Amino acid sequence: MEDQNRQLIRERRRMQATLARRKVFTTTEKFESRFDHMTQEEKDAYFRKERKRAAGVLARRNVFTKIAMGFGVAIAIGLAILALVPIFYTFINSFMSSAEIKDNYGVVFQSLSGHAKDTGATYLDKTVVLRMVPERVTLEQYKTLLFMSPTYLLKFWNSVIMVVPIVLGQLVVSSLAAYSFARYRKRRREILFFSYVILMLMPFQVTLVPNYMISENLHILNTFWAIILPGVFSTFSCFLLTKYMRQIPSSYIEAAKLDGATEWQIFTQIALPTCKSAIFAMAILLFIDYWNMVEQPLVLLTDDQKQPLSVFLSQINEAEIGIAFAASALYMIPALLIFLWGEEYLVEGISHSGIK
């Protein structure tokens, strides 16, 4: 029976197709709805009821949306406060004297492992009071840090000398390599790019020993070049820019070739302007990453006078805790300014690159 029904349906469809090709149109049977049997008053009542029901559904949906949005905003505000509390207290404590900081947080320092008299667990013997406002605002630690001791400025310029060439050099090298990966279409490209990804996944502590051996053989150990050269040829920025450049429409490049543009002109006039946001995002990420580096200078630089500011902060002792807070506050300013300046580029560059 089912086969016969299917056969009838097929024959009916063939007949309809034949009539359509011959432009023979048949009138279809008009179906009547219940609105055809309603009076105008019944139609108006029906539509009023439906509008009321739809308004109730929209109202409940808006309430649910507002509750979900409020809950999400509350969570975001809470996370933002947790992230900003250490920065806030660092700046507040930088205006306190060392004696006041010791009075406030001395119990915390005494509970640390370096002050513990036994090897067992240590606990706070009283509650720590975090003061929001210093009792006496002083700039003595800033004066000592910036004018009476040249060590901070020396370490600051050491960081600048190392970080700026790394950022600029890595952007140049990675943009050229990323363009090559995006334009090179053969099978060996994927093998080479996969090796880049493997190197990116490795923690940099794994490469410290090979970098030390190479620097020693090149006779650049204990120089700024031992930090700059490995940083310039890092793989993460190449991976990010490659993902971005592969999204450039091929029609742009084909149109440029038809106009007689060379590969260098395509790279400088099409690829780089299109990847502007990704390049700015990479510059911000690289600056923040290498501005906070500690392990590389400790391993590759044996001269204390060449150490960057990030290492100097870890060497400030407890007696100079006020200077430590002031140095930390000044240390955060360059990274915060660069982040606030390029926040839009950072969000746009990472979102368009496809990295999650």
C-alpha cells in the first residue's frame, strides 16, 4: 500500500512538473480559515487577546534579561575589584612611611618562612588592618628612590634598553615571517608552521639552558644581546600575525598583482595596513611580557649593574619596604599607560585573529 501511495505521489509530481513546463496553470482549492467565519468584533477581541499575551511574554523576557544582565555585571564588578585591590593598595602604601607600613603589616612579615623560628606551620597572631588612607602622607620614599639613589633609574633604563629593541625587532621579524607563512602555499609550510607552534607551546624555562649555551659560544653572555636576540625571534607573535594575515581576502592580493604590484608592495601597502590592530595588540602584549621578565636576566646576566627593574624589585629588603612600594608603583605606570592607550587595538587584534 505504501509503495502504491509513493507511486501516486511521484506521478502527481511529474504531472505538475509537465504542466509547469507547458505553462499550464491550474487553480488551487481555496482553504477557508476560522477568520473567514468571524465577525469584525470577534476579530478585534481575538487580536486584543493576542496583543495582551505577547506583551506579557515580552515583559517576562525583559525581566529575565535584566536579572541575567545584572547578575553578570555584579560578577564582573566583583572580579574587577579583586583585580584592582592589589594595585590600589600598592599606590596607597607608596605614600606611607616605612615605619607606618611596618606597624600595619609587620605581623604578616613575621609569619613568613624567613622569620619563622620553627619549621612547622605559622599563623598570624592578630588580625591585619589594611588602612585605606595613610596617617601621614609622605613623599620621602619617592625622593630617596628618584633623587638620592641612582640605582632605580639605572635599572629602569636597563629595562628600556632591553624591552624596546625586543618589541620592535620581534614585530619586524614576525610580520615578515607571518606574511611568508600566509603566502607560501606548499606542503612544507604546514610542517614549518607546526614546528613554530610546538616551540610556542614550550615554556621559556625549557629554552634557558640552550640560550645560555648559545650566548656563551657567541661570546655575548652577560650582555644585553643575550636577552635581546632570543626575544626578537620568539614564536608567539609570528603565530598570531599568521592567523591574522590568512584572513586577508585573496582578491585584494590578486587585484594588486594585476596592477603590477610586487611582493614588497603587497606586504607594505596591503598586509601591514590590514593587520594594524594585530600589530598594535602584539606590541602591547610583548611590552608587558618582557617588562616583567625575571628568569632570563637572572640566568644570562651575571653583572648586577645590568639587571632590569623587574629583578631590582625582588632584591629590596624588608627594611626598605616603603621604597619597595614606591618602586612597585612607578614600575606599573609604563605598562598601565600602554595598556590604556592601546586597549581598543588589543581587543580588536585578538578577536579578529581567532585566538580564544
